[in-house]
Amino acid sequence: MSRKNGKDYLFLIWKQPESRRQYVVGILSKNGGFEFAYAEDIDEARKNGFSGIEAFKDFNKKYKSTKLFPVFSSRLPDKKRRGIEKILQKYNMNEYDEYLLLKNSGARLPIDTFEFIDPIFDEEEIVLRYFYIAGISHYLPCENNICDFSNVNIHNGDKLILKLEPENSKDEYAVEIYNVEGVKLGYIPRYYSRQVTERINKNNIVVCEVLEFNPDANCRECIRIKLCINKNNKT
């Protein structure tokens, strides 16, 4: 859980439709009430086509609300929806909580290019994050947005190998992901790559494993992984 200065944080990621590059365009925080402000990548994102969010027209303003902003809560399934219990169970939740569901699910929709992520802060001693491997379709055969795993040995619980790729022209902090047989599966998402690279370079214990493998899911969601980082280098 990413907390800093008494606040809980989520980062809003925007993926450029053509290049697929991910930008941190917003920061949502919670401490009793809610705050939203545009983030560090906003200028670069605007240069590459990001036009902002209609509810937050002023790029320099910090917005505040006693409730979760409707533009974000509307991305979540209604708590009265049929089968909501299964949805909550999927995200390890016992009861409906808008903010926690936003954090655990990412609130991705098929109609846009936004996603919420739980950021990694330098102050965190123990880091535990769950996310999907990025870029799988570039390294495995893929047809109709479904990857072919017939020649790849992978199962739930498998340990994964991380390798730094500083020569990557698109991200100097790029972190490759391989299975135990040395088959490249993709990358740590760019929004986590700098923090993971820095932790590896500081000799933190960084463990990555397959949490959910669903070969029939679309390429963006076929391998969900669990990332554990121990800053104190203790198991």
C-alpha cells in the first residue's frame, strides 16, 4: 500500500494509442477526503496527444472532494450489480469500497487508455504489487489479440527472472521478464521500471512470480504477476 506523508496515493496512467507509451498524468490521494492533480509526465503527454480530463480542465489546479470524484467512481462496477461478490473476491476484498476497488482493479475500461496503479515510493521497506506483464505480444506469437503459449512452459506460481536493459532506447530503466527456461515474456510496466531498477541496483531482494496465467485472455491480461521487494535485504 503506497502511503506517504499520511496520505494514500494512486497514479493515473495514460497510454498513448499509437506508440503505447505510458505516462503518469495524474495523482489521486486520499486522507479523509480526496485530492487530484496532474502529474510529472503531463507536459510530455500533452505533446503526444493527451488533451486532459473534462472534469479537470485546469492543468495547474489541485482538485478536492469529500467523496471519490464521479469521473473515477463511474469506472467501477455498481455495488448492487449482480455477481459483485465474485468481483470483490477477485481483488481480495471482503466488502465494497470504491477507493480500494479502484486501487486493486486499476479500473481499466475497453473504451479508453487510462489505468490506475499503486505507485512504489522510495520510503517503502516492503513492496508488494500485482500487475500484468507488458509487451507480451511483441515476443510471443499472437493472433486476434490472443497469445500462443503452446511452446512456452509457464504455470501459476512459477518464479520469473528479471534482467535490466539499460541500452533500451525507449526506457533506460527497462526491466525484462523471462521464464525459468530463458524465454522472454515481456517487461515490467514502464510506470514501475525506474523504481524496480533502482531497488535491484541497491541489492534489495526482488522476487517476481506468476500469480495468474490465463492463456485465453487478451494479450494485455494473460499473465498477472506478483512483485515482492524487501528493502532491508531480509527474507
